[in-house]
Amino acid sequence: MVEKNARVGVLMGGLSTERDISMKSGKAVSAALRARGWDVVDIDVGRDLPARLVESGVQAAWIALHGRFGEDGCVQGLLEVMGIPYTGCGVRASAVAMDKIATKRAVQPFSEVRMAGDAVVTTMGTAPFLPCVVKPAVGGSTIGIALARTEDEYATALQEALELDPYVLVEEYIEGEEITVAVLGGEALPVVRIVPQSGFFDFEAKYTEGLTEYEVPGDITAAAAESASRAAIAAYKALDCAGLCRADFIVPPDGSAPVFLEINTIPGMTATSLSPMAAGASGIGFEELVERILLSAHHMISVQD
């Protein structure tokens, strides 16, 4: 339990391709905590993070980092060594969930996704099936994700993904409704339905105002919503997640069970992000959500002095 008089470091920015998005999340989080009366210091994370934490007298860390070195277990491990409680998942859950291939292996009982083996390393070949979705194995914010309908589109998508990560996940494209389910402390929040104008939720659709509509609760069948919520909680528990996470799904048009895509252990945290949107629909305001996540800060590893 984090005491109210504790100094809270909000970790943001970082070294990944998602730095700009992380800064937005971090600034929103720190403003919310200050509004609730917390002693907050903003920390733009670099390689000098250990010294910054000591100099700032940080007693608990609210991790608002996205991508490599922040969402993948690296910072979590550092905070464990330094004995600083932190928000979100522990080292193992963060590392596994950050790797889309490792995540598929871990939650395969809840996912029926046709994959081209486990990964494409550096070989440029023909598409194993079309249409397909090409994704860097590690990364978020839909950076590097592309839909390929032709061999030429596949070759381009694969090359661009390999520039971001040496391992690339290739999945069969499933048409249907894209939804997301946030899980807070093991409880599912209302389903959000994502409706991009282009029909594919890529980086442009996600971050360009007006190109995507969001519905909460999502306009899907009660059965699909219940199935996705159960699967999101199952994935959360299978990976031993903590705090707030968000699982993404596709609901096929034939009404079959939603297909699991991935789980995000540090989802976007501005007032208009998907997880706060879902929390708001269940009566949890943004400031309250941010504070509840802070109060769940923990050590995952017990160390004997």
C-alpha cells in the first residue's frame, strides 16, 4: 500500500518509438495525481534513471512508459532491485505480454489464430496466406503493423516490420469488429468497440482525429461481450498481470467467439484513451482510475535483507 505522503515518480517518455505517446500519458497521469493531492515528480526516463530516482527521493513509481525498456520488464526489474514499489505488471508478465509471439504461446487456449509458424526472422519469401496482418513481435501503438492483401504489399510490410524487430508475427487477417476489453485488478470493464473509417485500425487511424469512432459499451452481442470479457480476464490471469491491462479482440461476422489479438500491460492513459473511456462507462473517473492504479503499486519480488 502506498502511503498518501509518499513521493510518486511518474515515469514517462523513455527510449522507445512510443516516446511521444508516453509523454502524453505521463503528463495526464501526473496532473491527475496532483489534483488528488499527491506529491508528484515527473521523470523523463533516460539511461540515468537510477540516479534520477535517488536524487528525486521517489518512494513509488507510476509507470507511464510504452514500448521497449518501459513496458517490457526492464524498468520493472530495475525498480525491483532498487526496492521501489511500482504500478502495473511484474517483470515476467511485462516481458511476455510485450512479445506478441510469447503472448500467443502463453494464452493459446483462449486464442485460435492461424499463424505462419512462430516468426519470420530475416527471410523474404512469399506470403504464407493472403490477406494477412504483419506485426513486429515487440512494440505497440500499432507502429509497424500492416494489412497485406497482395504479395507486393506483404513484401513491403515484412521489410518495414523487420526494420523495427528481427522477429515478425504473420497472422491470417480476420474480418470483423475490433473491440478491446480493459481489465482492472482482475475485473473486466465495459467493452469498447473500435470503428476505423478505413476498416483497419493502423497507426494513422489510431492517432489521427476523426478517423476512428469508439463506442462504449460496444454495439456487439451480449454473448460476444461476455466471451471477450472472460477471455480478457483469462489472459490477464494466465500472464499473472496486475493493475490495469487491456486486451484486444476481433469479433468475426459469423458470430463466433472473439479472437484474441494481444494484451497491453501499460495501455494509453490520457483522458480520451480507451481504458479510461471504459472505466468512465463504469463510473470510474480519470483521476480516480489513476489513483486506484497507484494504490495497487507493489513489489513483485520479496527480498530478505
